[in-house]
Amino acid sequence: MNNLPKHLLIGLVAYLAFSTASPAWWNSDWTLRKKITLDASSAGGAINDPIGTTPVLIRLHDGDFQFAAARDDGSDLRFVADDDRTPLTYHIEKYDALLGEAFVWVRVPDLKPGATTSIWLYYGQTGDKPAPGGAEAKGTYDADTVLVYHFSASGKPAHDFSESGNDSQNAGAVTDGSLIGPGLRLDGATPLAIPASSSLAWSESSTLTWSAWIKPVALQPNSVIFSRRDAGRDFLIGLDNGVPFVEVNGTRSSAGAPLAANSWHHLAVVAFSAQVTLYLDGVAYATLGVGLPVLNSASLLGGDSPDATGSVGFSGELDELEISKIARPVGFIKWAALSQGENSARLLTMGQDEQASSGWFSGAFGLFAVIVKSVTVDGWVVIGVLGIMSAISWFVMVTKFFYINGVSRANREFLQEWQHVASDLTVLDHTDADAVQSLGGRVGATSQRRMNNAPLYRIYHIGAAEIGHRVRGANGSAILSAQSIQAIRASLDSGFVRENQTLNSGLVFLTISIAGGPFLGLLGTVIGVMITFAAIASTGEVNISAIAPGLAAALIATVAGLIVAIPALLGYNYLISRLKTVSSDMQIFIDEFVTKMAEFYSSTASAETSVEIQALADQFIPRLIQVLLEQNDRVSRGDQAVPVHH
């Protein structure tokens, strides 16, 4: 057993390495998944500036997605982080299974610059059970996003998909064939009005990010895309003969290269402190050294105020308007410009479909698979230690079970032969050691080998050796004194203690598993719960779908501790009861052995003494009577008495 822990540890490491080699499956109710790689490295978007948490557009079409395997409305779509256990919030802008086209926005936390990030797309749900995740438009955007228009509803005011609820005042003309699903068509005469609200109120030199996709059909002078005026203060975004500009209180940004008509471009404006920067297709286009003015008025999209002179409305298409109350980082702007455009394939790579395995963790064990996948490294360490404890305890229980069975059989076989020897203990003081081992020739070599496993047989040898030593003493006496009997009993008791130590060896591993298993499992649970709540504190988000697997995974350590302790407890109690029986048999045998020994050797001594006395009497008394008679005759004849010689 000395090498057992080492071998078990090697086996455990090999098992963990094998189990982690195959990808986990988030939920076995989903039959298909594919990996989506977001590439901000030099091979993809080459974005080295911070990006942060951002909504990512996922385009699906017949070439990379099996619409026939998903539900008709896309309700079974789920997006999961690269750890394959954390559901990501998302919402569907458009899903057309008939045409094989879908546009889905997924919130990806902390997109790393200059690196690749992977997420999983699951679809093809087989059951109707509710599952983590699901479409959640407001959760797709952070609290700093105050307006998002997809322009996906025809004949209705533009709906705000952020949590601010800044729907437009009037409906615009929606076109289906825009850049990202449906879009807004502007004719230069009918702008879209955005009512004033507290979330859209600007203070002096406040921060702002405004972005949209534009497609001008005609390059006009002073074409206004977005305008906001209030009490002589103004903020304008537009095109002047195809040259993008931003204007604050009459001060306009410098001109650059003009845009081509009938082409899509990403336009963004970022205001921070006393500077406003205009971005075109993710690259800084112009800078204005002023801050935002105080504006609490309504805004117009695609036109300017009727009181304004020298400006015209924007003619063309507009898609994906987003306004935030913070200054987004450069990487955020560049990622949106590159990943949402027509050439997004180099930033977003769709992997091959993978099918759910039909192994042990599928089907009825799907929920348990989710829990196992959520176990953290510290939890695996605790479970690994508990696994080693469980393997050792099972090894002890199994080996002890077979050992005690062998001991019991050998004891029974010895007792059957002992009954014949107990009536005549002369075999014990025999000078032939083979006679002692064979119980006076009753037991053959095969039976002796079997009885070597019997503690009673080994104790019998101790008693036989002690008796033979004393009986074959110098005086040749076959009488055992009380002191000798006590000494022999002491030797038998010491043999009894040693046999008990052998029988109970290894049971300490069971007591360790019984007492330490639950506490070690509880330690793993507490650490897992601490890590889960620490993750909540660091992200600042409370999502039950993300928290529940972590808490369930933390509790699996306690379950593992109980799985170790309960069999060890049952096995320990069973083995102890069997060992008590063996121990009782040894005590009974020792008592019987000592009693038989005292009775046999004491009665033999008395009988021999009586025989000797009787023999002397038989010889002496008749002679004595004859001498006395002769003396009496001499006295009666008057002769002199002859002295009697003994």
C-alpha cells in the first residue's frame, strides 16, 4: 500500500488530462454548436487600441448556418463565452429562416485588442426546458448606451433597444435591403425626430459618442445628417459635398477627402472634455478644439431645424444609429467600423458545426455535465484529493473484506481440528515440532498452509511453545505450577494483542476519510462560493444564469466529500463488526486453552503421585505385617526380639 497513493495520483492526472482534452458541452439539450472567432490581431482587424465590452454583430446565412436545424424564429439560439459555461446576452435584429439570413447582436465582455477571442453559438434545441441565456435586447448594451436604433420595424417609430427607451417621435421610411438588415431611407425633406429626455441631456463639455452607418445617394452642400439646436447653441453632423463634418456652435471641423456616393461608410463622433473628434470608417478624420454645448432639446435625424438657413436634409440610407453618454475608446470605434461593414469576414470567422456527443454526460446527465464544466481549478484540486482518499478507502475496504473472510475460514478449519486435540494435550509437550504443527498428525501440509492465516493457529503455536519449554525442563516434571500457567497466559495475551494490531491495520485510512472527507469538501465549496461572488463583484453584473453554475459547481465539492465519507463509514462499521467476531473467537480460545492446560497438567500430576504412593504401600505394608508377626512369635517363645530394619 505504500505505492498506492502515487499510482492513484498518476491515474487521476491522466484522467483529468484525458477529460479536458475533449471540449465540454454547455448544455446537452442543444445538438449543434459552432465556434466564432473574433480576430483583433494583425491577421484580422489589427486593432491595438483598447476595445472593452462591446456588442458584436453576428451575420448568419445559409453558407455557415443550418437554418433547417434551428427553430423558425431563432429562439433556440444561444451564445456562450469561450469557457463554454457563461451565457452571453444577445438579441436578434432580423431572423428569416426562409431566406436564410439573420442578424444577431451579442454582447462580448472585454474584447481584447491585438488578440483573438472565441465565443460559441449553440442551436438545435431538442427539449422545451428553459435554459440559461435567451434574447435580451436591453442586456446587450451597457448602461452608458442611451440610444440604439436598428430601424427594423416598418411603419412604426424607431424603437430604442437600449434601456433608456428613447423611441423616435415619428416613423421613418424603412428599407429592407440596407447594410444590416432593414435600414432608414431619408429623402432630405422628412427627418426623424428624437424627443428630448434626461438620458439625452448634455452638459457643458460633457462626453459623448455618436455613430451610424451612412450611404449618401447624392453629394449635396451642407447636407445635415444629425442636428440639435437650443437657444443659439447647436451641434451638427453632416456632409458638405461628400466631405464629413461636425459643427459645434457654428465652428466646423476641417475638410478632408470626400466620400463617394452610393457607398456605405461608418461615421462616428467622440466628444471628450474640450475636444470633438470625427472618425470615418474607424480612423480619425478631423478634430475640433471645442467642447459640447449645453443641449436639452429634441434632435433631428436626416435634417435640420426649419429655422436654420443654408443647410439641406440628408438624402440616402442610414443604419445602426447608436448614442452613448461616454467617450468610447478608439478600439471600440474601429471594431464597430470594421466588424459591421461589408468586409467583416476577416474579423469574424465561423467555425464548423459540432454535434453533441452521446456519451455519459449527455441526456439525463446534461445538468450534471453543466455543473462539472463549471468547476474551478481549486474545486478540481479538492475533488482530486478526495478522489485519492476515496480510492485508498475502497482499497482498504476491499482488501480487508477478503482478508477477514480468509481469516474466518482458517479459524473455522483450525477449531474443527482443535476439538480433537483439546481432550489430550500431550501433543503440546511433544519434542517433535512437526507433531505440534500438524496437531498430532491430524493436519496435512495443505491444511497447515491454509491455517497459517488463522490467528487462532498462531496463538496455539505460542501456547504449545510455552508448554513444551516448561514440560521439557531439566527435572522432566509434567506438572505446571500456577506461576507457569500465568506466564503462559501472558504470552497468549501478548499474541492476542499483536493479532488484533494486524487485523486493525489500515482502518485509520477509513477514519480519516470519514472525518476528513466532508470537511475537505466543505472547504472546496466555501472557496468556490467565494470565487463566484468575487467574480460578481469584479464584473458588477448579477446574472443568475452565470451565477447558478458557479454555485452548483462549488457545491459539488461537498457532494464529493460525502461520497467519500458515506461508503467509508458503512464499510468501517461492517469491518469492525467482523473484526470483533474474530477478536472474540481469540479471547474464547485463549480462555479455553488456559483452562484445558491447567486442568490437564494438574490432574496428571495428582494421578501419578497416587500411583507411586500406592505402589510403595503395596510393597511396604505386607513386609511390615510379616516382620511384626515374626516378632510376636519370638516374644511368645521367650526369644530375644530382633530389631526391625527399614
